[in-house]
Amino acid sequence: MTPGGLDEALVEAAQAGSTSAFARLVERHQQPLRAFLRRTCGDWAMADDLAQETFLTAWSRIDLLEAGASVRPWLCGIAYNKHLSALRSAGRERSRERDWEAGKSPSSGAMSDERLTLETAMAGLPPDQRACVALCLAADFSHAEAAQALGLPLGTVKSHVTRGRARLLQVLGGSDDGR
């Protein structure tokens, strides 16, 4: 049986209610679909989430797939629409956040210039270093607690905190005298 013929048979069975046939369609098309989404959105986690949403939608709309239609382009079309919806949703969320920030009164905890500079400096640290600094310096975790929470060796956490602190002091123009 040709690959297209197998897809047609699986679609027909899935349209008749066979979950195992649909599961075979998922097995056959999930890797190419995930690869398409990863290239499209550039975010592997988001691509995996969108692929799951795509297959859920495909299962609920399998009856709409016409006889003889190719499954892969149909799935990629659903996936691309899911991707566009996610982008629009993220844009709306950013817009709501900007509107909310703009509507806050200055006395409602607006960030000082120092706080903004600190946030910017923190964002410039590598992710592991930022996490160690956030836990040990901002959340008062011990090095051992941070190591356990992050699944990192104790020495690595200590190094990350030391380097991160030095980098923050450098960016913020502070002195390292007050150890």
C-alpha cells in the first residue's frame, strides 16, 4: 500500500471513530509537523505545544477532511493557524500589559531607575547564573538550597553567585568592598 493510500485508509477509519487509526496518523505525521512548527516559530517548547493542539483540533475535525485529501498539508495548515493565533494572543497580552503599565499611577509602585537598571542587568546574565543570583541574593536561599532547587552542583552555584554578583556590581557601578 502506498503511503498516501495508507493515510486514506487511516483517515477513513478515523472518520468512522477509530482512535487507533487516528493514533497511527499522529505517529506518521508528528515528527514532520513538529519540525515544521519548530522552523516556523523558532521555539521548541511552543512548537511541541502547538503540535499537541493541532492533533487535538485535527481529531475533532477529522470529518471535515475530504476523501483523497493529503493529511500532512491539512495538518500543517491547522498548525500554522494555531501558530498565528498564538502570535496574536501574545501580541494582545503585551498590549494589555503596556496599557496596564501606562494606567498605573506613579505612586503605585513604579520602578525606580535603579530598579530598572538592576532588572536590565539581571536579564543580561546567563540563565543559570541569573537563577542562582535570584535565589541566593534576592530570595535568601543558601547555596545548598539553591543547588538542590536548581539541580546544580554546590560549587557551580557558588561560582554562579560570585560571578553574577560581580557582573551586577560592574554594571551597576557598585563596589565589592561590602562582602
